[in-house]
Amino acid sequence: MSEVKIDAAYLSANPLPDHDGSGDKHSRGRVLIIAGSVEVPGAALLAGLGALRSGAGVLQIATCESNACHLGMAMPEARIIGCRETCTGEIDPSNSVRLVDLAKEADAVLMGPGLIDEAPIAELRAELIGGATRPAFVLDASAFTSLRTSHGVAAPPGRTTIVTPHSGEMATFLRMDKKEIDTDPIAAALSAARMLDAVVAMKGGRTHVVSPEGEELCFEQGPIALGTSGSGDVLAGIIAGLAARGAPPLVATAWGVYLHGEAGRRWVKRNGQLGLLAREIPADIPRLMQSVGGLSVQSPGGGDL
């Protein structure tokens, strides 16, 4: 199957859910983000910005209790859930009962940004996926790599799942050399997609999006400036926000990759090739969604703005 380019034509043919002026914030979806260790607290903020800028209506962030107050001040739009921490500064799996309850009410759950230690995140991920059947799951970083265990692959059974690895994380998951992944990223993405029954966004200079059914999409215009700390956290948040709004997994992922990449490209046109901060990416997302027809904006009286 030949790859299809993710461009304005593809997105116009595969639009996002349309939200008219009659709905409230709950009609645009609830996102639960589980992110941010003591060492990497800002990842939760970056993912949250991506989720809200992509149009999600309600945002909840579960993070280490050491970070919770600071995160709440930095992101007053979100409800912040402070979680007990492990001795290494990660979210402790003992929080699972509370987080499962929150996940049951969510439309999308993003796990992984800023979380480093695979052992506690694997335990927590298993509890969440086993206990919450409603949301779409977006698994990033260690939440993705921890799916490969000493006993095989912990495929999320019957769950809507999207994973967002770069080549190093994919190499860890497939137990291959990173050079092999870089040589044939499509084959690696397709292998993971079938193993997990998940949509895969294989991040890189060219980002490949594949489905378990073998659909292959590609975004080729991401600038080098997007290769910066925190950029992937923003992308995962954008995808989670779009999934919460009701976009199917492949559509949410394709749109997320496009919006993220195009926002980076526009930043480069304004500022130069290097120096992009991840926190600057989300600002262009609403305008980009509108420009390719993905979001209908109406005035209170019903007329288009």
C-alpha cells in the first residue's frame, strides 16, 4: 500500500468533528493527562497546552504532588490532581483507584509525557486500561515502551489506542537497533501497529502514521526546529485533544501530526530555522484548524465569524 500525504487535501476529505454554537465545554470532550515526574514537571504543562489548543473542552492533569501547586498556577485552565510519588519522583501506582475513576469519565487519556521509570508507569497503565473502557488512550514515551515486557507484548485489549514513539523508543519496543528503525521506519510502525492493534505515529524528520489495517500516511514538511525538548509532549497533547473531541484514531493522529508540523513550519518562516520553544507551538493550532476547514466557528447568533 502506497503512502498518502497528510496535507490540506487529505484533511479536508477527513474532517474533524464539527462543534456548532449550541454545545458547551463538555460536548467537546474531556482529556485526562497523566504526566510529569519530579525531574520533568513541565511535560504535563506542554501536553495540556496541546490538548486545549486543539479544541478539547475540559482538561484534567494528574501529576506528582510536588509539582501540583506550581502546575495549577501555570495552567489555571486545568483541574490538577496531585498524586503520591515513588521514591524516584514518579507517579506512584497506588494512585490507580482514583485515576481509574477519573479515566472512566474521560473521552481521552494521555499517559507518558515526562515519566521516566517504566516499572511504575507500566503498573499504572495496566490498571487504567483494564479499568476504564470508555476513553481513547494515547500512550507516549515510557507508557509506550513499557508495553513490551519480559513476557511479550501487553497489547491493550479492545481499546482505542494511539502510540507516539520516536525511533529510539520504537527500537526499545521492538528490541531492534535504532539504525534498523531509521532505515525502514514504515516497517517498524506497521509491525508495532499490528502487535498492539493501535494507530502509530512514528515521529521523525518524516512522520509516518499507520493503522493496524495497513493504512500508511506521511507528513514530510516538519522543520528541523521541531526537534526540540518538549515538542513530542505537545504533539501527544494535540492528538489527545482531537481524540477527545470524537475524531477517529487515524484521523486524530493525522490531524495532530499536521497541526504540529505546520505550526513549526510557520514559526520558522517568522523567526528562523532554529530556536523554537515547544511552548510556542500550540498558539498557531486554532488558526490552522480553521484554515483547513476542520473547525467551524460561529457567532452566538449562528453566523460564521
